Amino acid sequence: MTTYETMPYHLETERLLLRPWHASDAAELRDLVAERGKGKLTVESVRDDIAEMLTATETNGIALLPIQRRKEGDFIGYCGLIIGRSTLEEPEIAYELFQRAHGNGYATEAARAVLDAAAATGRKRLWSTIGTWNTPSLRVIEKIGFERDRVVTEEKAGEIAWFTRSLP
């Protein structure tokens, strides 16, 4: 287990709510993942993935959280902290939104809330890894104060840019 505080699992911004996953999120998460163009998972397999995320959250004290627009109440993506290519001590910030939600500043707004939540855990640094082709995500990560550390080439993922940011 970690010596860090548990990340808050309910975050609110002016326009967004970030909250824990529910099994009822499975169909929408499946549709979001399908936008990547690599096929569509079954709702049952996505429910299993959600259960695994909830178990991991209980174990490691960090979370990837669904994003809902406050006014509309709709699921538009997720944002949070993951171990990913990094470590529990210095996790990665991750986010993904439906294409219909792009261009409205939602990813930046959600990521700023997650940065504050990460700082509240006592962590001193976060990472992000983003495919160099993913211009919208690269813009978000730079807006929230991350700096490019290096670029690597992975066999399956291609060129990946690593970013880092110190926390207050």
C-alpha cells in the first residue's frame, strides 16, 4: 500500500461532475472506446472492466473517473489518475472524451480538477503519455502545465511523448 492520501472520488467543476463508476456506465464506456475504431466490446466485458477499475481504486487510492456534464447530466468521457506506464507514486493523468464533446474545454477543465485531487494526495509529480499523433490531447496536457520529457517509439503504440508536471 502507499503512504499517500486517497484521491477524492467526487470532483466538481463549474460545468462537470467526476464521480465513481457504476455498472450502468458500461454501454456508454463501450461506445466511447469504440470511437477509437478498433471494434466494439460487449457490455458484459466493459462491466467486468469497470469492476476491475473499482477494485484497483480501492487497492491503490487513485481513480479514473467518469465525466458528466452538470447541466445535461450526460456521460462525455473519463479523466483521472492511472498507473499506466508510470508508478503509483508518480501516476499518469489520463483522459478521453467522446468526439462530440471535443473543442469545448471539458478535458482541460476535468484535468485541472484531477491535478488538484492529485496534489491533495501528497504526490509531488505526475506523468502523461500521449501518442504524438493525438494533437487535441497534446494541447490539453500543455494547457495544464505539463512539459515534454522525451519521445519514445513503442512497437504497438508508435511514437509516444512523455510529459511531466510537478505538483505544489
